[in-house]
Amino acid sequence: MCLVLVRLIKGPTLYDRVLAVNSFGTHTVLLIGIMGFLNGRPDFLDIALLYALINFVGTIAILKFFRYRAIGDTMWTPTEPSNEDHN
């Protein structure tokens, strides 16, 4: 996890940093799952699965934001008026 943090800080590109955040989240999920198994607490696995889902959705949202500069839907506007608009 320390090497992933180094990649997060050094970069050099944005996508390296996003990959480092995703990898850190995956390592955290594994750590929570292993700690739950070793301590005999099966409810930790539920927490790990929830954290994995949040990690996945967050990564997709970050990548979508940096590609389209918007998180939500954008309004589509036609470039040419259709024939129905002239009637």
C-alpha cells in the first residue's frame, strides 16, 4: 500500500493517480476482508463488499468527469431544425 501511495503522489499523469486510488481501495477491501476472516467477524465481509462497490462507482465517476467535464446528463440540442419545426 505504501508503493501505491508513492504512485499516487508522483503521478506523472492523471490516469496513474486514478489507478493508484483504485488500487489503494482494492487493497483496503482485501485488508478488511482478511481482518474479518482472522477475527471471526463475517460482518466485515459485508463492509468490504460495500466499500468495493463505492470504490468502483467512484472510479467510474472520476473517469467520466475528467473525460466529459460533467458528472450528470448533459442536455442535447439539435444542430439543425427539423421539418416539423417549420409547420
